Amino acid sequence: METLEIQTSTRSELVDITDGLREAVERSGVEDGVCVVFVPHTTAAVTVNEAHDPDVARDIVAALDRLAPPGPGYRHREGNADAHIKAVLVGSSVRVPVADGRLLLGRWQGVFFCEFDGPRRRKIEIRVIEN
Amino acid sequence: METLEIQTSTRSELVDITDGLREAVERSGVEDGVCVVFVPHTTAAVTVNEAHDPDVARDIVAALDRLAPPGPGYRHREGNADAHIKAVLVGSSVRVPVADGRLLLGRWQGVFFCEFDGPRRRKIEIRVIEN
Amino acid sequence: METLEIQTSTRSELVDITDGLREAVERSGVEDGVCVVFVPHTTAAVTVNEAHDPDVARDIVAALDRLAPPGPGYRHREGNADAHIKAVLVGSSVRVPVADGRLLLGRWQGVFFCEFDGPRRRKIEIRVIEN
């Protein structure tokens, strides 16, 4: 078990955490298994997608804003209902296979922490399970 | 392996199943690992989100109704195509880390069974995997 | 670890891969555990939903096209930003419990590879983790 801590810098953004995961997998010593990444927050999420062109992350943030617009029109009174909805749509965890002691990501893939109610200090829980 | 059974009470609702999961983790005797929750239904889902203010769950249900409106306009003839689409958007399983024999949920997090075509009798499959 | 390879035939479609998973679970010899399915692509996804009526899969594809319409209006210049967004909404992995050496799917459930930027040759990574 490892905990990664990050500071997000704006209300809604995707933060590439792939390097932190690679290091956690290395430290775990697991050769063959699955890396589970879990976000212990209700207005943030985690996803796997393209890490090459940063415009993809911006398109994802913009699309989620269209699907769950920030603002009034919700029952929850804290002004972040849209962030809770986005967190449900994206999900609170991902798994990436581990082979030969390394994350088995596709060529274009990275793992992204998804902030929907920042800027905040956030935690990411990482577990590397041996097969 | 454990199976939780619940009875939902309306067409679309989020049911907090965190207590049932806590008990399953305790019974499993696993100290360190991951709790996998799987829904064996195609018009229901499971998610992790805020368990404190019940309005968050209501906002989530309402948002999903906007993204996949109930009613006609689908090819599937059983009148529940929207429920299948919501199930895909939310997902059929979640994982929560287990540490020191307990579910490692964030302060505001709970685990919710998501009913989209109720009321029905539903099953939830729980597996606690040792690290 | 096993890798399944498939050829998709159109831009956006759901391909039932349940049989391939059943065979991988059988070959693994695992009696009790979890089958993890991971898609190493950024414009494709994997989901669990109804395998009986093919209209359900068509409704899901059409609904995702409404939520993230193909076409211009995105920053990413490759013409497939909608596919990246759909991949985030659906997710890059699923887990299905394994009991008595078999996938524990619900009566109506199948596992679907979701192509959003085909036709392409695609890979699916399968891991069967013992409990």
C-alpha cells in the first residue's frame, strides 16, 4: 500500500500520475499482477487515457462540463454537485496490469487523477496485487 | 465470496450498502487487500460517492435521467434501455482497498448500489482479495 | 496473463468477448478469484451489459454518440476526441468474479469490447487473479 499526495491547481483538471504509479510498482517488487489505484474523495476520480496530446485531457474536462454543468440547478447545497456527478461518471478506481515488474500500459496511455472541485490537496491510494 | 441481497423500492435510486460491505470484510478476516463489489445485473450498477448528504444521491439520479432519459426513442423494446445505458456509464463493479482489516474509504465516501429499473430484488457479489 | 486480439469492423460498436474470457478463465485453472479485463487503448473501452438482445448494444452506442458527438468542436486535432471521451465514460477495465472455475456473470450479462474509433485491430489483456 502506498499513498500518493498531489496538489491540484484549478477547479477541473486531469493530472498525469503515471510516473508516481510506475515508481510505486517498482518499489512493490511485484513482478506479475495488477496495480489498483483508488481515489478516497467524492469530487474527484481517476481514469486511463491518452497522455501524449494534452488537448485530449482538456476535451475530456470540457465534455464533462457539458454533461454535468457547474452552477445551480442541483439539490446539494455546497455548489459542487456537478463534481460528484462527474466523479460517478468517471469512477473512483482503475486497475492496470503489471507484467515483468512494470505497468502494462498501452503505447498512448497514461493514468490521470481527475480533479472536479479544486484546487485541493488530494490523496491517491495505490495497491499492487501479486498474481 | 459473499452475496448481499437487497430489495429496491423505486425505479431509480442509490442504496447505501457500505455497512454490508464492512461486515463482509470483517467476516473475511483479510487484513490487507482489496474488496471487489460486482453487480450481476444489466440495469443496475455500483458506485462510490458521498454518503453524508442524501441530496447528492438524488442529484446523481436526476443527472443520469438527463443523460439517458427514460421513455421511447430506443431500439430495445422492453422500456428500460435508459437503465442499460446508465449501468454502462456508472459501471458494474467497484474496488475499495482494505487496510488493517477495514475498508479504506475516504471520510465522505460510501458505496452505493444503483437501481435503474426497480423496484426489484437484487444481488451484490462481494469478494475480499488478500494482498 | 493472456492477450485476446480482435478486429473491429466499424467506427463504433460493441463486440461480445464473453466466450474468449470464459476460455481464458478455464485455461488459467483458477477456481476462485477475479477476472480482470483491461483495454490498452485510449479510444476503446470495456463494459458488462446485456448480451441477449443486440439492440441494447446499439442503444448504448447511439447514447454515447449523443453524449460525445463525433465531429469538430474539440481541441484534439485527430478527429477522434469523441472516442477518447466515450472511453473515459465507459472505462478501460472490468472485473468479473470467478467461482468454481467459471465466470460468475449474471443471467443476462456479457462482457463487451467497446470500439469507438474503428475499424482497427485491438488487444484485450486478461488476468485471472486467485483469491
